[in-house]
Amino acid sequence: MEELASRVGIQKKQRMTWNPVPEWRSRGYLPHCNEIGLIQIITFRLADSIPAKIIREWRDELEISPGLNAYDSRNIELKRRIDKYEDAGCGNCHLKNPQIAELVQNALLFFDGERYRLLQWCIMPNHVHTLVTSVQL
């Protein structure tokens, strides 16, 4: 990551713990930061990649309530389970279709350089990973 940051001209920032400052905001679950130049990983998935019932069951089992700190071990475990389930390729996996994957890729690239800088992306059969940095609007 350090090499990538220097390659795109971004200075390394140390963030060892989550400490809310004015540029951070949260809607009660994951914190978000729009600091210019901050490299962020964004993952999104198709609705059928993990049944909502399974996520509800995991949240109940792990005793996760709204507003729980994103870095609490229970939220970390939930994220681990979601990642593992996504990688198993469940659901209809519409993103395996090259035409649909191309639509998603074109959507990602549409605002590249304007609203964000898209550093890398990976379109999986049922979810998408992106690595972006925010730019001055």
C-alpha cells in the first residue's frame, strides 16, 4: 500500500485507531471519511449474494446492535463471515456475464478523475472491490 501511495503522489498517513474528527461521519454503522487523498477500499455486492436472513442471524448471534463501533471484534467477525460467504460465489452471480461486468466497469470509470480517482478494481461474480482516493471537487 505504501508503494501504491507514493506512486500516485499521496503522502502516507498514520491512523492506528479510529478517532472521530470533523471529516469523519457515520450513519450508525461504518464510519466514512472524505479527506482529500485518503485511499479507501469500497466493496459492494449483489443483493442475492448473501441472503438477508443469514446476515440477520449472524448479527443476532454476535449480539450486534446499531451504533456498535465498527472496530468492535463482533463487527470484525461479521465482516469476516460476509467476505467468506461472498467469495463462495453464492447467488445468481450476474457479474460473471461479461456484458454486465462491463456495465459495472463503465459505471466505475465514469467519474474517475472527476469525483474520485479509481486506483484499482476487481469485479467478482457476485461482488465488486474498488480502491479509490478522493479528489478535490
